[in-house]
Amino acid sequence: PKPAAASKSVVSPLPGSVISVAVKVGDAVKRGQAVMVIESMKMENNIPSPRDGKVTAIHVAAGQGVMQGDALIDIE
């Protein structure tokens, strides 16, 4: 994953492994909607969308490791 460069990116709040991605490019999302699940310390954490918008890019895939601050998806 790339470091978050823009405010349109949803970033990982913690290090872990991506369990699932619930959206695809072009999907409309609402603020608070779960866009993916990350496992960290044997707990599954839903990652919510911070705003309403449209998914323009996905930077990670299921099974991939991420670090805190890594860009996960872009929403415009």
C-alpha cells in the first residue's frame, strides 16, 4: 500500500491484515458504511467511510498486510 497522500484517502487506523474489501471502484458509499475489514491482534475491525462519495481507487486486497497510515481506498 502507498502512504496516504491526499485527504480523499481512507487510511488504516492500525497495522494488520486485510480480511475483506466490501466495495469496488465506482461504488457509491455513505458516511459510516463499512468499506473493509482489517484483522489486528486477533480482532476484526470494520473500517468505515469517513464521508459520502464514490470509490475511485482501491490500494489493497484481501490477505495483504497494512501499516497504520497506509492508504486503503480513495473516495471522491
